[in-house]
Amino acid sequence: MSELRFDGKVAVVTGAGHGLGRSHALMLAARGANVVVNDLGGALDGTGASTGPAAEVVELIAKDGGRAVANADDISTPEGADSLVRTALDVFGRVDVVVNNAGILRDKSFGKMTVEEFDAVLAVHARGSFLVSRAAFPHMKEQGYGRIVNTSSPSGLFGNFGQANYATAKMGLVGLTKTLGIEGARAGIKANAIAPMAWTRMTETLFPAEYAHKLAPEKVSPLVVFLAHESCPTSGEVFSVGAGRVARVFVAEGPGWRSDDLSAEAIRDNWDAILTEQPYLQPTTLGEQWGASLNEML
Ligand code: NAD
């Protein structure tokens, strides 16, 4: 089995001071990538900052003979995201891989969630992923090559109590991933997303302690490595990953039901047909989705 290597490639991993990002950075570096280890170093809710976590991961990589540089920019700001990508260019001369992983939590039941709690979470997950991808995109386009891995979440894909802000951001990342997949295609840029499950400071109160090993971040990172590699065959896809299991998550549309005389009552009376899932359609562009509706009508 030939090893997936990243020799000569440069990877930027956001939020790589702890948890999943740390594991992604270590695994990419162990496979020869030059890694920019970004982490603001704040608390789980995004408050505070420290250069410590990113520096510690860089030290670990260096100890194993890898090449990495620490960066403590705040990726939720255009200045921070631009400066992060600039670091990759200044230190390593290029940027091939962006892993948008940084994240915070401000959980609150919907009725109690403030505008600030909503905005703060979207700023890191959705805006941050947009900003770092935006900063790297022209360089990837110019070299005709790039890999972007975004981090969604089962909370966004399926909904979760107390996470209206987080779920909005995480499902938003599915849209960003699919659009980047479409817009990057001609330039050799592929974008995919993971929806992970892992034992980190973000989830340690949710899972029993004996799950820590089974849910180690190292059981998620191999998928990030594959999606970040030049041999990755897909773009615009989302994968559920955790505890060693990898599964494709897809957005599909049922066959539908139509009437030339659509009314609310007709919809009520045909609700079961409208809810039917098979045979489903999986449009990869808006044109394919529109085509399905229009073909039936014409
Ligand atoms: P974590 O808290 O261990 O790691 C997140 C890292 O992001 C932290 O090191 C933090 O300092 C950094 N960060 C936060 N805001 C930043 C900013 N503005 N700029 C730069 N760095 C910033 O949590 P984790 O579980 O490793 O989460 C990693 C990603 O995976 C997140 O996007 C999270 O939402 C997602 N996720 C995790 C799980 C899980 O089961 N752990 C499930 C679904 C999604």
C-alpha cells in the first residue's frame, strides 16, 4: 500500500492548538507537509488568547523531524485570515492545503440565545472558514492546485438542542463547501467537508470517560489527510467521521409530486407522496435540480 505523502506541500490548519486540529496538523506533518499551525489559544467560548497551544504543537512536530510554524492569528477577522495565509507564503513559499477547523461554542437554548452569542459562533466557524479560504484561493488558483477541508458537524446536519448558532454555521459550511467545489473545479481546487465526532475539550462533558480512546481525534484525521491529498477524487462532498467509521452524507431530493392546479388542500391530500424519498435525486448543480423540476413539467 503506497503511503499518502505531502512532501513539498504546505498545509494551513486553523485551530490546531488543541483537539482535532492538533491531530490533523501532527498527521499532515508526519507525512511530510510543511504545516502552519494556527491557534488563537482562547477558551472554549472564544474568549482570551495565548500563543502557547500553537507553539506547543510546532515543538512536537519539530521534535519528530517535521517542519511547522506557529501562528496565533484570529481567523474570524479578514486581517487575521490574510495574515495567516501570508505566513504560509512567507515561510514556506506556497499554500496547497487549508483545513478550516477552528471553532468555539456558545450553547444556549433558542429562547435564551442572544444576538452576540449567535454572531460570535458564526464569526469563527462560517466567516472564519470563508476568510481563510478566500485568502488562499487566489494562490491556489494561480498554481492550479488546492485542497480545502471544512469542518461541519452532525449538529448542523441534523440539528441539536441548544446549538442554533453552531448548527446554522455548520450547515452553512456545507453550502460553502459545495460552492467552493463548483468554483474551484477548473483550477484544480477541491473542497470537501467532514462532520466529525471526537473526544476533545469541546465534547468531554458529553461522552463517558471510557469513550476517550475510542473517540480519539486520531480516528478522524486520516480522513482529513485523504481529503487534503492530491489523490482525493471527490469535491463538494461531506463525510461523517468518528470512532474509525467514515460515511458519506448527502443532500438529496425526493421524486416529488406535482399538480398543474396546486393548492394548499392538494398538498395536504398528497403529503405522503411529497414525503416520499425514493427514487431520490442528488443534484450536483442548481441546473441539475432545476432540470428535474422543469423536465417533468415540459
Ligand atoms: P477544540 O476546542 O479542542 O479546538 C478548537 C480550536 O480552535 C481551539 O484550539 C481554539 O483555540 C481554536 N480557535 C477558536 N477560535 C479561533 C479563532 N478565532 N482563530 C483561531 N483559532 C481559534 O475543539 P475540537 O473538538 O477539536 O473542534 C475542532 C472543530 O471540529 C471545530 O470546528 C468543531 O466545531 C468541530 N467539531 C468537533 C466535534 C467533536 O466531536 N469534537 C464534533 C463536530 C464538529
